[in-house]
Amino acid sequence: MRLAFPDVSDVNGGVKMSYPLACVLLLTSLPAWSQNSEVVRYELAPQVETGGVRVEMSWDTAGRTLSAVFIAPRWGTVNDVPGLIRNLQFGGGVTGVRKQETVWLLQHGRDATITCTYEIDPGRRTLDWDAPHLPVTTRTFFHGVGNTFLIVPIAGAGMPEKYNVTLRWRLPPRWTAICSWGDGPAAGEELTPTDLRDSVYFAGRIVSRTVENEGRAITVALVDRFGFREDEFAALAAKILGYECRFMGETEFPRLLVAAVPVGEAIGANDSRLVGMGLYRSFDLLAAPASTLNDGFESLFAHELFHHWNGGVLKAGAPDKLVYWFIEGFTEYYSLRILYESGHWDAKTYAKWINRHLRQYHNNPAANATNEQIAERYWRERDSVGEIPYQRGVLLGLRWHRMARGSGTPDGLDRLFKALVALGRTGEFELSNAAIREVGVRVLGDWFGAEFDRYVTAAETITVPRDALAPEFVADLEEVYEYQLGFDANKAAKDKRVRKLVRGSAAEKAGVREGDQLVAAKVHADPDQPIELAVKRGEEVRQIRYYPRGRRTLALQFHVADSHTLSAP
């Protein structure tokens, strides 16, 4: 995920859940019972007055006297999910409760219906960029991912793998609701607890539109605070879905929900902050208000959609962050490439995105972080270590696709990727670094083993061949700059003032001062394009223009060849 302004962001899946060993041993030591699907009912009541949500759950157990429920310990930018819970009560047939970490063991009568009620208190009534994953009820909508607020039954350890889940919303007047597995005031589906947690729950004054593309249904839902209409977004989503399904040879695709949720306040024109989450049959796109359907939005949606295959069909074994360079990095590589090769993007736009990754990789102090270091420090050092999987995957995609084609494999890296997805479709394969290396050597050749050892295992600095995108593009080493806005974008958007001005930055040198009131702003993610600010001091409004450039270095950059027509073949 790329949370820091102004990069496009992604979260895929969150944390893999495990249960305390004592709970597992206790549950599996009991006599076997019927594992037919049991009924679990939820009622969600967003609380506009407090910013929270009230949750009521009832569960018809079958043939046992001990059950267990669970909540994620953390997810995304929510570091303490249980800390949000208030007034938790178990009732119905529950006769005893024992808590172990984030699992509650519930004693009850045989075949009892047990109940659980609680409130979630996020401590705020607005959704802001400092914690965009908090479940929050604003004046006009509620938004939350199940991992951040739902207590759910556990799966396995002698418990059912799936449950018949129903959901009923209790909403303020004129609100509507939708979730990953149903729309309207009530929904129901057979789900695993993981599906239930990995779903988006969205209610409020939202508008939605469903369209079909070659028999594939896609629904978009949004709060009307963006610079586009729901029908425009739906048409774009259907197009990109078609591009990726054709690339992957996919003839069937599940119903898909895309939720677009406004976060915070826009700094000004071209505010490009985006965060994406690939979830159960859905994608959650968090964006600055007034965002438009530009190439940043297209890139984020294409990335999240490609996780259907890379991370969905092809699942990673735990801990999944050890293969984030593949799950996140190759997803970025393929989503950008498909947008270009489909003809949706012209060559100049594609080069811009490839060059951004090259520039950011060469300016990243954590460029040589190992997979183990990424797994340990991904969230703690999100803007450096957390970016490496994306950058490493894009660069290796460019390098290996060129090398594979040069070694006699006409379809290049795609042969490896599609072979792994085919293994994932069997349901008996989990992605690991050892598996990627083994399959890569088998389908691409012995050269892949040495490459993998150098750049994946040892995390050596990656070089991309200058002819990686030939003949459509040419490349050369150029001076490039790290992007540096020069002040805290999130605080500036919230306070409408310059906060945390970076000493010695281009912004300061141009005349920006700590505490300046922001009257107007034109911001973006490109160090080679100027930032334009109108700041007010006293009664005077000043116009300030500067290039958001930080550290300078040399990096390979691609440009459209003179003979190219600026559109994909």
C-alpha cells in the first residue's frame, strides 16, 4: 500500500489471521459435531451523532456447547482494532466467556442461539488521511471494512468453514446501503469468516450504477463528492475489467462491487491522494474529494482488479509479505502494461508511470531491503520499506520479460505468471518464493534461478535493460529528483494551512512559510511539474510557484521513440 501523499495506494488483504493455540487445542479436543452451515445474523446501525456504529450479532449454533468468535487485532492503519470496542455484551444462551488475545470462547447450551452486541468508537466523525481505514460514520455516510469492526465466528479448529450470513441495516432517513455480498437494507449469502471480514460495508447518501461487459456485472457505488458521475465510473470500470479478462483469458468473473469513498478535504485542484483495497468480490477506493477519472484513478482501479488473479486465484502462503514483491509488484507491472497494450493509455502516459517507479526506486534508501525486512517493517516504515515490493516487482517485470523473450520464450514473463495462476486454480497451491523459483526455472530456463537468487533472495540493486521496451521506447540515464511537496499534505488539507514545513525544501526556498493559510492550491505527484499555491498572510495573498524536488540522482528513464505514434500497437 502507498499511503503517503501523493502516491496511488493499495492494500491487499490486510493481516493473515491465526488463533491462539490454546483455543485451537480446546476446540479440537471436543467431541465431533455437525458442521452443516449455521446461521449468523448481523444488524449494523451507523451512529451519525457519535461517528461510530452499533453491531448486533446472533448465531444459531448446532450440536455443541462451546463456540468461539474473533476480531482482527489490527488492519491497515488501524493498529488496535479491539481498542475500538465499547460495551461488549454476550447473551442469549451464553453461560460463560473466556477471552484469549482477540478470541472469545463462549460456553452455552447445546443448539443455543448466542448473541453479541457492542459499539465501535473510532474517536472521530470524519474520515481522514491519517487513518483512512478506520470504520467511521460521517454526516453523510458510513464506511468500514469488516476487518476493522466485525466480531465473527472462527473457521476450522473443529468449527464450520462456512456460515449462512444475513445482514440487516438500521439506517438514518434517506440512506441506502451496499456491501461486498449484497445491496439494499438486507442481504444474505453463505460466507467464510474470512470473506465476511474481507468485505466493505458502505451506507449513506450514496449513488450506484450496475453495468455489464460481455456478461460480467460490475456495480459502482459512491458518495457524490467527486469530479465524475457514477455512470462514467461504471463505464470505465467495465472497460478495464474487459481488458484484464482478455489478457488473462478469463471467460467468467464474479459479480463485482467498486466503492469510491471520499476522504478528508481536497488540498486544491489535482489533489491525487488515493488508497485502494482489494477485498472479497469488491474493491474499495479511497480518494480525495473532487478527484477525477485521471490516469491515477485508472491505475489504482486496474491494480486492484488484477489482484483477482494475483493474490486471489493465486494465493500466497503465510506470511504473505515475503512475496509482496510478486503479489504487489507484479500486479503493478501487469496492470500498467495492460492499460497500455489494450490501447487505453498512450505511450507517453505509460512511460510516465514506468519512469516514476524507476525514479522512486533509485531514490529509495531501502532499495536493498530483503523480503524478511519487508515483512517485519512494511507498516512501520511504510514510505520507504513498504514501497520496495511495488518498485522491485515493476523493475523485475521489465527486466525478466525482456530476458525471457531474448532467451527464446515468445510470451516472455507471461508464461511464468500464467503457469502460477493455473496452479492457483487447482486450490492446492500456495505461492512462496521457493515455488516461484522452481516454476520459473522449469518454464523459463536455468537463467531464472541465478536472477532470482540475486534480485529476490539477496535483494541486489536491479538494473533494467535499456532495450526493455524497445522498439516503441528508448531509454537513457538522466538526472531525476525525489518528489518532495515540502509540507504535510494531510494536515494541510485538514487545516487549510501549511503544516510541518520541511526546512531547506524547494517550498521553503520559494517563500512558503509555516502556518501560511492556503487559499488555493494546484498539487500533483510529478517533480517535473510546478506546484502552484495561493497563500494568505494577514490581508495579503501571495502566489507561489515551485518544483517539488528533493534529492537528485541518476536513473534510467524511458521516452517514446521518434518513430512511434504515441498509441499502443
